[in-house]
Amino acid sequence: MTQSLMASDEPEFRTAAELAAEQAAAGPDFTITERPTRRYPRGGGVEYEGQMVFTLVPTPERSDDTLAALVESVLDEEPYTYGDWFDLPMPLYLVHDDETGDTFRVAVRDGRVEFHILPATGEAGLHALYDRLVAASDARWHVDRR
């Protein structure tokens, strides 16, 4: 007995351009492929071995001061708890997203915002902060992973 294929049973064909547009509409890929590990030296403190960083570059370009103000304005809203990281020559924040439970570092330097992954960082927190930065600015954002 043969079955005829109905139109809904046929696989949908999409061009590469359509797939690229769908990916762009979905936002950047924050898949975490490498996690640092913590090491506790005998002398005290904590060190991280390995790293993964997502770099967000706005178009048009912004100064570090403007980006830091944008980041802080977003972090000042719920669901974030954050703190400035020591007294460094650049803004560096330890950020905790109370909704997702994710903790990661956020740095601002050289006209870009960086999300530094920690051992227990999840992708949901990265997506949420990215989405809030996009909503709070008129920039287009390009995201690189390294």
C-alpha cells in the first residue's frame, strides 16, 4: 500500500539567507564551550585557569564612559546585584542575575563590553543581560566569542 505525501508532510526548504536571518532574529549564540576552573593557592585567594569571553561591540562606536554608564543603568534595575571590582583602571563588575542564578564578570574597555564566564555561569543570564543592553541602547551589537 502506498501513501501519498501531503503538503504538510514535505520537508520545508529554506535558503541560507533565510537561515541567517532567522539566526540574527534569534540573537547571538551564547553557548558556553569552555569553563574556567578555580584554583585556591596555599597563599590564599582564588585563581582561574582557562577563560571564555563574549565581546559585545556596539555600532556606532561608544566611549568607555558611555558604555560603563549604559551597563550600570541596566545593572541598577532588577534582577541584578553587582559590585565594582576593586580599584582598576577600567570598569569591571561582578554581576549576579537573581532570576537566572547566573554570576559572571562584566568589563568595559576599548569601546566594547565583555562577559567573562565563571565556572557556574549559565547561558540564560548572558542572554538576559544582552537583551537588556540592546533594549536600553540604540546601537546594533556584534558579539564575538573567544
